[in-house]
Amino acid sequence: MAVVSTDLLASQARLLADMIETLPVSLAPIDQHARCRDLLAQLERALTALPAAALG
């Protein structure tokens, strides 16, 4: 099983937050919306794979 990096998760979460924040003024909102959905799916899979020991 691959080790999930909490630093990578945090980085991806910040990227997603930035993308969501700028979505209303995006030049390509449909593409950005799709990318946000992809990032959400990636974060969901990564969080599911995160070992319980990493949570506390």
C-alpha cells in the first residue's frame, strides 16, 4: 500500500480552496469546476487511504 503524505493532502486541499475561491471570476469556469471535482475525488481517495495513526 502506498504511503499517503499529509503534506501532499494539505497542499492539494489548499489548491482546491484557491480554485473554489476564484471560480466565480474564472475565465474557464466549466473547466475549473471539473478540475475542482477531480481534486475532490483525489482528496477523498487519499483520505480514505490515510492510516488511522496519521489522524491523531
